[in-house]
Amino acid sequence: MIKTMGRIAAGVAAVGIMFGAAGTAWADWIYIGSYPSEERCEAEAVKYRSSDVGAKCYYDRGHAEWDLMIWSIGG
């Protein structure tokens, strides 16, 4: 029983570490807003793009809209 509990605890810890690392990797992404068309989203993305900030539009099929995300690309 103790051996089984140890294996379960180790599995839970491993999954937690994986999700923690994934969360850290995405922590710098910031959702700006949603737009009805790619053109409007890209027009807004241009306002954010610089040498320090990246901006990209992603199609959200679940909501049939374009989501603008920005992130830091500077050091």
C-alpha cells in the first residue's frame, strides 16, 4: 500500500512539474482582445509590434473570431 501511494505521489508530482513548466513558458503572453476579422486584428497588432514586443493574431474557432496576443521579445 505504501509503495502504491509513493508511485501515485511521484506521478502527481511529475504532472505538476510538467504543467508548471508549461505555465511558465506562456506566462509572458498577454491577451489583448478579439476581433471579427483577421484584417482588423492585424491592424491592431501593428500598433503593438516593436523591437521589444511581438504581436500575433490567432483564429479562435470556438468563438469564430480573431484573438490578438502580444509577448515580450526583449531581454
